[in-house]
Amino acid sequence: MMISIKGMSRISQGVMAFLLSLISWAGGAGQTTVPEKIALARVKYQGGGDWYNDPSCIPNLCRYMNENTRISLAEKEAQVALSDETLFQYPFLYLTGHGHIQINEDEALGLRRYLLNGGFLYADDDYGMDRDFRQAIRKVFPEREWVELPFSHGIYHCHFHFQSGLPKIHEHDGKPPQGFAILDDTGRMMIFYSYETNISDGWADPEVHQDPPEVRETALKMGANIVIWALMN
């Protein structure tokens, strides 16, 4: 396997460790080229949920980060199923939707292997996926529990500061926003789940949800923190 790492000075040790785990996991089968810019990948899943909604979200977030941080991202999102052989090419996975999410045993095993080998999953509850998503993650990690992150956690402060934790972007059930995580045995965050806020809706083009500029800016700042935390830890 040949990996090109030209221009990797902006990528954290965590991402480098992920790439090394990719080599180990793949066992030399095939050829993989890592691009100079990191691509964020959206998870395609079965069950009827609209995994594909708001296609402008990731491009807008990546463009914002390229302009406001030192991390260089590809502005076109990747799309990957949990059973795809290319899963390990992406250090950051994004999952959202309004409806049902189903993953089979092979997909659960693939996601488990990916996460335990340094990958990161960010899931944003776009209202209506909470029950199915939690059930899916229970299939991936039956031995691990969700941990609610305190407002002092680094994900809220690693670039932009959010003193009260997750900002409220869209109203769902009148509940406060919450940030949950699944951690590995070393305490590294493998999954971050934003609940009752729908951060990623604020990344979409302005006309999609008609959010005012200050709300979109807040959502993009929190999104940048999530990506930075994933790549730096």
C-alpha cells in the first residue's frame, strides 16, 4: 500500500495514527492514496432515513474552516457506506437524518473496527433519528455507555469558545441541547452526538432553513470545533 502524505503538516498526530492504523488494518491489500486535503465523509445507511439531506452542509462547513482555521479540507463531501472498503480513508464521518437508521452486523463490525482504530463519527440528530441511532450504536458497542460531556470539555473550547456547551440552532421539543460521547478505553472520543439542537442545519445554504447570519455563524463555529477536536485527538 502506498500513502501520499505531502502537505500533512496541518494534520494532527491523531490523524497520522489513524493513517498508520489504516495500513495495519488493510494488511497491504490494494492501493490507497490519501489526498493532500482531508475529505469529510457522510455515512450512507439503510432504513429509509434521509441520510443525504441538506447536501450543502459539508461543503459550506469545509469552506468556512478553510477560511477561518489552519486545517485544509476538501470542499466536496465524500459519501461512504459502513461496509465500503474505502471507509478507512476518512478520519471523520458525519451522520444525520430524520427517520429510520438500520445497520446490519457486518456494518456494525466495520464501524466498530473503524472507531477503535482511530476513526471519528459525528452524528447530528436532525429530529426523528434519536431512537434508531442509539439502537444502532448499541449494536456497535454493546459494552459502552453514552457519556454526557460537561460544558468544560475541550470540544467546546478547542478553537471557538462555547461557555454553555452546545448552542441551540433549531428547536425540537423545547429541551436543552446536549452533547453525548462514546469513549474508548483510553478516554479518546470515538463518537460525538449532538442532540436537540441540529447544528448541521445551520451549515446549509441560507435559503434552506432561513437561519439568520448570526445563527449560521454560531453553527459553523461549533462545527469547526467538532472537526478540529476529531483531528487533533
